[in-house]
Amino acid sequence: MERTVAAVAMAVAVLLTAACAGFPPNPPLAKYDPSAGYRFELLDQGDNSDGLFVILAFSGGGTRAAALAYGVLEALRDARIESNGKVLSLLDEVDVISAISGGSFPAAYYALFGPRIFDEFLQRFLYRPIESELIRSALSPAGLLKLTGPSFGRSDLAAEFYHREVFGAKTYADIAAQRRRPFVILNATDMTLGSQFSFTQDQFDLLCSDLSGLPVARAAAASSAFPGLLTPLTFRNYAGSCDYRQPQWVDSALKDRSSRLNAGRTARAERRLSYAAGEPRRDYIHLIDGGVADNIGLREPLVAVANLNHPWSVLRLINLEKVNRLAVIVVNAATDPANDRDTSAKVPGLLDTVTAAANVPLNNYSFDTLDLLRRTVNEFNESERLISGCKDLAAARGAQCALEVPSPHRIEFFPIEVAFEYIDDPKERSWFRNLPTTFELPRETVDRLRAAGRRILLEDPNFRKLMQALRGCVATGGAGC
């Protein structure tokens, strides 16, 4: 009898503890140290060369996005190039992966486990009924009790599941310890600012928080916390406790406010300062799905290509003449489901209206972001052409007319997009564009998405040009050569 009472008391204690559950706080940073933590400049290159700089951007879209991105990773693994006398996989040349929502899962898994992703990820994530397992977890007695806590939501429960079942209880310390490229950035959205929040130590410096102690699962859960279906994830802000120093450009940007010379840079500086200790103080940061700010993961790479004042500035590497070729591969799993709203005068329902309001602007913005990246690189190369032309004309007048003006370093740019709209067959294209956004798809659908990602990449004209430019393609297993 006493044992039974003790067992019941223990069970009640466990349930009460679960009922009082709160979000696991991100650890504070003892002292700001720019030479430590998960940062691009601290990663070893290995066989990776800066001469070819490759950026991957993985969009949101649940398992659909994860499977499409996985298919692209498979194709890059199988594409062979020659570099410094060695035959390498093109995947070995990837420098940065920027990912959103569903695309964050293969990106994070590759950051943690490297090539093991090709042996494990299908069974561990893509083929699993993740959504059903999450629902069962939420409806379990322990899950229901945890959800009664005011600072513990559905996304916290999802993060626990991903931590246990997908990412093997790994933290960012496990990623940083490998010190290898690619630099993988999972992106969420700051709910208050509406701006992108990236899981890098540079971002966490603003919070005086140590990213290395954060479970990778919480970053993936924040990146995929779709508003309404899932709850925001909360992070502690310890700003003012670690002797953090803002970079010099922030002060310069704020001085530009009145002149309006560089409004974009000023806005970025003000967003950084919003995390600092001050009034109103932001003791907690609430993050939602990264797709709210940028649904293709390209915003961060765009800033890196266009600005010197960026933690992993590609422009800085170009100016140092380290980068000769820049390839940006965008894996865009956006869909355009068929609907009949325009066949009737009936007022669209709430769900239809909310879905359209969320998706249509994001799809338009995604196109504009990719176009802006193209124009940024083209303008850079046009500046090089004009300056070189002026110098040649001046030199033709005689040595005394030679211009001592530094010329920008010209690069070859390969913008590559993997998207369903590039599928030729209209029936097949329509089938893919009507796939749902869910974390549970049939195995056959997952395999079709993988194959589509591979095929669309290999058929892309700019991908073919890239492989030809490298002159080392020795069996991509498809049309890429």
C-alpha cells in the first residue's frame, strides 16, 4: 500500500512539474569574444576554394521543401569537378546554406552530420509522419499538461520532439566544433520587428547569449513556427551583460539618418540597437516562421553580396580578389494551389483570405529578391567594365594620361533557381504546385520531389554554364555536363 501511495505521489509530482513547464532558456554569454563561437570566418576551408563561392538558399514549405532541397543536395554530391588537381564533389564547394522553415531541417542535419545525411535523413525525417507524431505528443497527458504553462507553447513541444527524434540532442556547440564549411544559417522572424533573425553567434552577440549552448532543434522549430498553427518561440535577451561592442559601421550608419544617404544601412543599424539594453527594454525575443520575413532564405545572402558591413561579406572577398565565380542556387518550393474563388461572386472565406494574404505577397517578394540579387551583381560587373574602359581610353592618350583608379574585380555570376515552374510538362507541374504544406507526405511523393529537385537543377541553363566554366565535370549522372 505504501509503495502504491509513493508511486502515485511520484506520478503526481512529475505531472505537476510538467504543468509548470516553461521554455528552456538560451544560455547567457559570459563575455563577448569575436574570436569564438559559430562564425563564418572561424571555419576551416579544407578543400573548399574561395575562387568558386557557392551559396544555397532553401525555402519554406514543410516536408515538400525539405525533400526538394534534399534532392538538390544529392545532385550536388554526385556532380564532380576538378579543383587544384583533385576531383571533388560540387557539394564540397558549398560555402553557405541559408534556410527557412521546412528547408531548415536538411540544412541543419547536413551542418551536424555532413555526408551521413544521405544515409539517415530519409528515415529520420522525410519518410516519417512527423505531423502525426507531433499531434500525438501534444495530446499525450504530459504534453497537455506542459501546454498549460503560460511560457510553453506548441512550438516548444515540437522543439523537444525534434531534439529527441531528429537531431540526436545536438547543440550548436556540435556544429561549431567541426569548424568546416558550409556555414549554415537557419532563419526565423523577429515577431516584434518583422525582420529576419538568423541563428549565428553574430546575431546572438546582440542578446549577450551563447549560441553554442542552444539545441539545434530550437532553431529549426523557430524557423518553422508558422503563425496560427504553431506558437512563437521565446528567447532570453541578456543585452548589456557581456561587454558587447557594436561595430564601427553602426555608429556611422546612425549619423547618416538625417542625410538619408544610406537608408537601408541605417535601418539595419537601428534593428541591431533594438536588442540593446535601453527603453523600452526587450527582455524576451519572440520568434516565428522565417518565411514571414523571407520565404526563400535569400535575404541574408543578398545583404552579404551587396555590403562590406556584414559578418560574412561576400563583397569583401570579391574586393580582395578571392572570389572569381559566384553561384547562388535557390531551391524554391513555393506552390500555387488551384482554387475557384474567381468563378463566383461569393465573398472568400476567412481561411482563404488569410492564406492568400500570407502567401501571395511572399511569392512576389521572393521573385523581387532574386531579381535584386541579379541586378546587384550585374551593376558590380558593369562598374568594373566602365572603369576599365575609361582607364584604357586614358592610357591610349599616353602614359601621362593614365588613371590611377582601382578597378573592381570582375566575377562570373551563376544565378540558379530550382522551382516547380520550370517543369515542362503542364500536368506534372500542376501536380507539384498543388502539393500541401505539411510535415507528412507519402513516401512516393517524397521520392518524386527528390527526383524533381535533381532534374530541375541539372537542366538549369546557368547550372550547365557553371559546370562548363569549371571544365572539370566528370560524371554528374545527368544533363549537368
